[in-house]
Amino acid sequence: MYSKEELCNKITALYPDLGKCGIDITVEYDPKQKIWLVDLKKGSHELKHHLEIPDADACKADQQCVALGLEIDHLKQNIAGQQF
């Protein structure tokens, strides 16, 4: 297992325009549900994403980060005023 800092740093490396760990991005592990909780904030917009362990592992290993990437794209569209 890796730390929340390592996962957060990987997310900011993949999506550098999001912000900084601990300020705009918060990553916490929920041991009861066995998932990573990713909270992204940009201005008045906020996205809460549950990242399953296999997805977090793939993201951390540079294999893929598809589900989170799709959510991030939606957040960016909302910030730009291009909501669905």
C-alpha cells in the first residue's frame, strides 16, 4: 500500500492544472469501505470521488486512471461553465 501523499502526488502529476495536495486536492483512505476518497476543489466547484483500490493501484502504477480522469474532465467543464 502507498501513502495518501504518494497517491495525491500521482494525481497532481497526471493533472497538474488541478492544484496542490492539501489545498485543492485531499486524498484519504477509508479503511471501513476500503476505498480512497479524493476531494477536488477549484473555486466554488467541488468533486468528491471514490477510488477503488484496483483503480488507485493502476493509477499509481501509471497504467490508467480512467474513472478519476472522466470525473476531472467533468469538473473542468463545470468550472468553465460548460455544464451538461
